[in-house]
Amino acid sequence: MLTTELVDTATIPGWGVDADPKNNPTYPIRHIEDQQTRGLTWDRPAIQVPDVEVLRSIEHNRLPAVVGTSTPPSGVSGAIRRYAFRRSESDWWHWLLLMGADRINVVEGVVQDVARGRLPNIPAEMGARAEWRHNKTGLARKVGTLIGVGAALYLALRREGGPAIPHTPDLADAARPAPPAPL
Amino acid sequence: MPQIQHPEDAIVRVTRSCICGSDLHLYHGMVPDTRVGMTFGHEFCGTVEQVGTEVRNLKPGDHVLVPFNIACGKCHFCQQGLFGNCHESNAQATAVGGIFGYSHTAGGYDGGQAQYVRVPYADVGPTVIPDWMDHDDAVLLTDVVPTGYQAAEMGGIQPGDTVVVFGAGPVGLMAARSAWLFGAGRVIVIDHVDYRLEFARVFGPAEVYNVREIDDMVVFLKKQTDSLGADVCIDAVGGDAAGNAIQTLLGTKLKLEAGNAIALHWAINSVKKGGIVSIVGVYGPTGNIVPIGNVVNKGITIRANQASVKRLLPRLIEHVKAGLINPKAMITHRVPLADIADAYHIFSAKLDGCIKPVLLPNGQ
Ligand SMILES: [Zn+2]
Ligand SMILES: [Zn+2]
């Protein structure tokens, strides 16, 4: 039977007989004995009133006195973030949705840059100059891989669409069982 | 330029900032809610430009080092010295306090890889840099020094203990150095990059081993410790580890767990029964595949936290003064802020012998 009533510890035989703080392995970090408060009752600092949207964990019963206002949620990623914040910090989906929103936010960022007439220089942003200075072989390998993958993709696409291939096996071909192997 | 938004805010003009290993978790997209347009950087020092109406301890012109934690100094957790767990600085999550420039999961504050920063609760964290202190030492006291030191402290090291540190980045280096201060008898550092291990061998000073040359890390460490295991293992790696394909696929590539947890596996499995595993490596907040059964069966104590920088600063400042630790020796690169993309790449790809890059907003 669930109950919401607190147990009166005075009714429990032996309550607290071994509660020597010196035996508590978390000491000395906690210093319970010189704590002023045990709950949500400290002198709060002045309360900041944010001028932008600040998402709040549902594990907080109130907004903290001071909040960050770096980058308010916006666009599609912002909508996903608002939705994610309906779930608690112990919910895996909360975090996976936020990770997904981050990926979408990257695309939004590039689109916004382009809309402002600023082409993102992705190699420079990823430190290509440093790679050139300190890791020439690594850079060559990466560029080589990129060219290789590009060429393979190009060839694959050309073969698929072009008239050069006389026969494309259709689904019926694929579904037909292979002839039994000779014994 | 940022604005004062709260009476306890200050605006600080940055004179030095650093790129940290944990910034790479943001850079590689492993920490959720890292929004486009946000400024990174939780390690910085600078000059106070402006203060809010309720700031008492700082005035314009003061040169301060700013701990990476944003802490109110008044809440239940700050009262316990848990400045890394403040309840009044992060709207988006309760598990972690506010951190400068560290995604919205850590509060959504812009960071110090910039010319100016808004610093909330300016009376609590920021500390005026003593006259005698080199500003290169000061900037490292904002995170890596206290984090490495707290890693050793949480390890509960007893005199003569064997301590294994996973990760030879700046935090691992400081953890190795600090382990001696707590009385360690033997300090072993594990990494996968030779130049970092060479650095650890001298700076620690520590015994060093390369992951890539060892077939089974746990068996190797057992053999090094009379088949018993180390007394204390410190995970100074976190989610960006190398050395295990499945972990890399799940955690780093697919991002289904909070990064690659192989260093933590090794720490749990190579510590002595009844030993202590201390974790300061950064893991994102999604699930982790961790050998919890072995934690139970071996009776291990796991201690972990973000460093409470403010709690540790007075002691660490004394240690720098006494020459017991020499943080600035870890700085290998000084880069103008304008070249930050290159600095991130050099640091991330572990090129050019990079241990710790410092960014200079004005180019000098
Ligand atoms: Zn850091
Ligand atoms: Zn607090």
C-alpha cells in the first residue's frame, strides 16, 4: 500500500545508534554539521529576469537565480529542444532529442550564413591550415580518400543512369532461386 | 560586448584563455544542447571592466582568474563547498552546475574564448591574481590544476599507494603530480600518444605506458601490481578515449552512449578490490556502458565530480608559491584568438607536441 505520510523516526527501535558522522565515507566533503539549511531555504541571490527564452529542466521547481542567455532556442532545432525539455534528465530521450536538435542546428547555421551572403569556409573552420603545417601526410590521405570516394560515387551514379549498361537485373531476377550447386 | 544582466555580474576583458580537453567533447558534438552561435571557453583570466550594483569584492581594473564553475555561494550545495554543483546557476539541468561556455546542458553561458565575458556571481568565484603570480599559472588554476588535484584528493590516496592515471592530458598530468603530494608511492600514467607520455614521464614524474603497445590493459596493470591491482585509479580521459572499437562505435560515432567509456572500464577493472576509482573525465549525460557488476563484486568506491575550484584555490595558490606545482610548464602553444580554428585542430588531432594551448585575445 502506497502512503504519502512520513514515518516518525522516534517510533523506530535503534534509530540512529550508529550514525556517527566520522564513519560516513563521504566526509569531510559534506560538513553537514555546519550547514545552515537542509532544503530549499537558503538566502537566494537577486533573481535575474531573462529577456530571452530559457528552457528549464523539469527537475527544477523554479528558475535558478541566475541563468545563461547565450543562444535562445530557435527554428526547427528550437522546437525539438522545447519538446525535449518536457522530459526529465533521467530520460534517455531527453538527451537523444537534444543531440538530434544539435545536428539540425548545424544545418540551420549553414543556411543562415548563406542567407546572409556568407559562404562558410568549412576547411578553414576545421583547421586545414594547421593540418597542412603539422600533418601533411594526414592531409594528403584525407584528400585522397575524399577524391576516391567522390570518383567511386560518380562512376556508380553514371553507370546506374547511363545507357552504357545493357541489362539491369530486375526484381524478378533477384527473387528467382539460384540453381542448386552441382554435387 | 556582453551586458550586465544581474546585480552580481561583472564584465571581464579576457587577457588569456585556454582550450581544454573537455572543449573537445563539445567540438566533437558529444555534449547535448551545444547550440550554434554559442561561445566556448571555461578557462580564462582577465581584467574587470564593469561590475553590477551588488558586487563588493571586485572593482574595475582588478586582474582576476575566473573558476570554470558558476556558483552562487549561498545554496545548499555551495554551503558544502560543492561549488561545481551549485543549484542557482543552471536552468537546463540539475545534475551539473553552471559552467562558462559549456553548452546549455551546463547553463547556456557564453565562455571566455572571446574578448569579453559576462561573469555572474562575481563576488564568489573570481579571485584577484596575486602580484607575484605569473598569469600563465593563473589561467591554469581556473580548471586543469584544481581538477587534477581534486582527482587525486577524491582517490583518498594513502602514503605508499600505487596510483594509476588514465590520460596524459593536462588534467592527468596534474593528477599524477598531485598524487605525490598526497603521499603516493608509485604513479603510473597511461595514454595512447607517445609525446604526451614523454611529457608525463618528466612532469609527473611518472612511470608511463602506451595503450597501443599493450594487449590487455587490465592484465598488464595486474602484473605490475603483484596481481592485486592498483590502490587508486584515476580516469582523466572521459568520453574521448581511444583504444576500443565497440566503445568508439557506440559512444563516439553513433553517440548512443556518453562517449567512449573504455578508460573507465580499465579503471574499474584494474583497481584493487576495495580500492577507489576517481573520475574527473567528462562524460555526456546519456547512458554509459559501465561494468557495474565488477564495481559491486570488488567493493570499489567510485568518487567523481566537477572540481570545486573555489574550495581548492587557497591551497593551490600556496602550492604554486612554494614551487610544489608548476602549471605553466604544461603550456606548449600560444595562439592569437583569431587563429582559434587551427588551435582546436592542433589540440584535437594531437599535432605538433601539443599539451596545452593558450589563446591570446589581442594577438600578443
Ligand atoms: Zn577545462
Ligand atoms: Zn550555489
